[in-house]
Amino acid sequence: MGKRLIDLRSDTVTRPSSGMRKSMLAAEVGDDVLGDDPTVGELESRMAELTGKEAALYVVSGTMANLLSLVSQTRRGDEVLMDRNCHIFNYEAAGSAVIGGLQLHPFDREDGFLPLEELPAAVRPENVHHPRTSLVCVENTHNRAGGSIYPFEMMQQVYHFARENGLRVHLDGARLPNAVAETGIPFDKWSSLADSVNICFSKGLGAPVGSVLLSDRETVTRARFWRKRLGGGWRQAGILAAACLYAIEKNVERLKEDHMKAREIADFIADIPGFKLVRKPDTNIVIFQVERGTMDACTLVEKLEEKGILALAFGGNRIRMVTHLDVSFDDIEFFKENFPGT
Ligand SMILES: *Cc1c(COP(=O)(O)O)cnc(C)c1O
């Protein structure tokens, strides 16, 4: 038997299960650029129905779904409001600036939610000097803030504010399934608070590839054009879409288990002197700080790796651990027993 490996770096490390692989093997396929891959079609209609949106577009990544969404709802030179810790601002290689010619307007707030009181002043009055403010982005669950769930009422307030000011709203819901599983608030209720939504299948849902962009027909038509322009048109993508259909049927409810595992890790860490939880996890992401004098985050990551436990140093002497379907409750016990310095 190989050495036990517990990979807590991200929920993107999951491998397709045998059931998922069987569904991929059996998938009917066609040419998706020509619009006749039946499995992609099925995934897109299933997701549109689930989220209450008119149309859907299956794409290669969450980064592409976000980019397509931004460029399809703005003009070059527009300004987009978002929080400074969001994925779009930090981890998408400035695609919205390079490809979309967009200016991003970030707000500082540690918890990843938008400061409602600062929004009115951020909407630019029409004037020859100003960019046009056209879009607001929200992220749910919030990655950098530690998998936190956007409070529904707060998202409602953002949406109403946007509506009143003629702005559109994009929801980066890469991990929206985690919010759905944890709160019991269904996909369509969350999605009703945004004009466009990105949902990833390759995170906690356990599929190998893909995200879906959901919106009105017109926006999705524009996004389809942009996807082709970026070289993202694909052919027998049904093989991958089959894995996503499997994931959305089988793997949403079970995310609650991942949240329990994350809480177990968090409770354990909270009791160890020299370590401090950044916040209690809402979902499957645990972020904690290694306090000065204990050791630095990189050393801890190395020590964990010697035990076969992988985690990510996250900047600011912080460590991130993400639970997922390839980490068992038994693995969490192993983690606790082998945590350095205990
Ligand atoms: C993972 C993630 C994405 C997109 O990720 P890809 O790796 O491009 O699929 C977008 N937004 C958030 C919040 C994410 O966590």
C-alpha cells in the first residue's frame, strides 16, 4: 500500500469516482460548436432549470465563466464594483482588463461582502470625466474569506441597490452548491439575486472539468460568441458534461459532510495554543493563522507534508485547508493524530 495522502490544498483535487467515470463512458456526444452535443444540451437545460435562468453555457473553467459574464454585460472602459478579496480581482490573471478593457473598483472589507453604505458614492454620475459604472460582482461562498456564505438579506440589498441604479449583478458562485447545501436555500433563490451566475463543477462537486454560466438568453448568446473568440469552443464536450450532470445529481447534498469535516478541523485547531482560527468555517474551507513565535506557515506546511498531509500557505502566516469528497472522516482523525507539535 502507498503512503496515506490527505490532500487539503483545495477541493479541486478530487478525482472522478467510478460512478462518475461510468456516466462519462456512456455519454452520448456530438459537436458542441455546431450545437448538437446532446449531453452538453442536457447539462445546460438542467442547470438553467435549477437556477431559474433562461439560458446556460458550459465552459472549461470558472475563470472563463466569470470573464465571459463580465465581457458580455459591459462595454470596454466600464467600471465594475467588487470586493478586493474576490477571486475575479485576485486570481484571474487580469482577464477582465486585458480582454474586456474593464476597470475594476475594489472595496476593502475583510469578510468579502460588499459595504452597502459605500456603494452609492461608487456609482459614477454621468460626466465626461468618468467611466460608466455598469456591473456589481458578488462571490458566494467566498473563497479568500474562508468559504463564507453571503447572508441572503445582504445579497438582496446589493441586488436591490443595483436594480435601482441600473447596474447588473454577477454572482461568482463557483462554490454556490456549498451555500445551497448548508443553508437549504435552493439554487433558484440565490440566482434570483443576480443577472448572471457562475457555478463550478470541478470544486466540491467532484467533476474533472467545467463550469456553467447562467443568464438571460441575450447575455448567454453574447457569451457563446466570446467563448468561441477565446478558443473555448469545444467539440465532444459531452464526455465532460456527463460528469457534471452526475455531480449535480449526486454530490450537492453530501457537501454538508465536507462542512462537518471542516468544523472538526477548525475545532481541533482552535484548541491548540499558538494557532488562531481566522473565522469559524461556514462551509468547507478552514483558514487559520500561525502566531508569531510558534513557527511560520511554510514550515508547518512542510512538517505536515512529511506526514502525508497537504495544505496551502495562504500569505500573512496563514494556512488554508479545504475538505472535499476524497477526504474521509477517518482522514480527519489521522490529521489530528499527526498534527505537528501535539
Ligand atoms: C475556483 C474559483 C473560480 C474559478 O476557478 P477555475 O479554477 O478557473 O475553475 C472562480 N471563483 C471562485 C470564487 C473560485 O473559488
